[in-house]
Amino acid sequence: MFQIRPYSKEQLDAFTTPAQIAGGNMEAYPKILYDTQTYVAAGSATLLTFFTTTNADLTLSNMEGPGQLPDPKYFNIWQMRCHVILPESDAAAPTAWRDLQSIVDTRRPRFRITIQDKPYGDIPLICMPTVGGLNGFGYTDGTGAGVVSHEYALNGPPTGGFWVGGALWLKPKVNFSATIQWGGATAAVAADTLIRIELGGVEYRAIV
């Protein structure tokens, strides 16, 4: 919950003016740093790598440069999440729940983040739920040849992901990446599926 309370003009000016810090003025604000890769429908790949490239589509990635933050930006990581963006499944035999199980659990995938060649992990991917929540919904309608089923699934419950608590920092011009490594050849799923890694935290940037 957030508070609703009155402030004086002087207080509001102080809240909205960056702090004076020796060596330059910096502001801090909450941000999610994210990148997306594709789990191909045919399966078989055992490794996906994130944050090493840029993407013009800001719905898939908000990286400003390949594998680095620009100078003088810093990022303090508090949460790490994996969002499996499953397509809706409408068919006589829907596949959303089965496909999600195959991606985040069956092949024992693990997550690792590497900062300046130093690895942090490994974290079972099932321990990194997204904010939307393994939960799902499904129904079946009709009888006989006309039966239609619908379902969707999210890798939740919505706990906010794996808690880091500010223990990890990203510095400008320092390489970092993240990987998902499966314990064997990945299983086939109904369609190519986007997987987004989300790093929730605080970004610090210069005031210009």
C-alpha cells in the first residue's frame, strides 16, 4: 500500500531534486532490466544465453548495449525472475500446462548470472517464478467431435522471483550475462516460446 499525505512545496522540491553528491549528481529509481530468448518448439537445445545482445523491440529487451551497462549507469539487483511467455492454447487437446512443465521443471533447468567472469548460481529455474505467477486456468466446452479446450499457465506462484536482496551489482562497461542450462536435451513443445529473464532492482544514473 502507498501513503496519501500532504507535503509542503519545499518538501516536494526536495523530493524531486537529485541529491548533491561529491563527484557528480546521481539519481536512483526502481527498474526491471530484462532480455528475452526463444525456446524453439523442436527442443534439443540445452543452453540459452541472455543480455549479450541488444534488440530494437523493447518488449523483448531493454539492454542499451550488448552485455554491458553504459557509463555512468549502475544497477543493484534485488530480484531475479524467469517469465515463460506461453501462447494461449485453444484446441481439443491444449498443451500450455504440459509445455510449461517441460520448460521449467522436467529437464531440471538451472539459472546462472555471470558478472565480470564470476558466476553466481546455480539456481533451479523452478525457484524463479515471475510476478504473474506454476498456476493456470483451463476449461473444456462441448461434446463429441465439437469439444474445445482452453488453458493457460504461468510459472508462478506470484512471489516476485528469487530474492537477492541487493547483494549483486552491475557496473558500467563491465561484461555480464545470464544463462539457463537444461540437464539434458530439451523437450519439444507446441510452438516456439519466449523466455524472458527479469532483473528487478535500482538503477543509478547521472543527472545531466
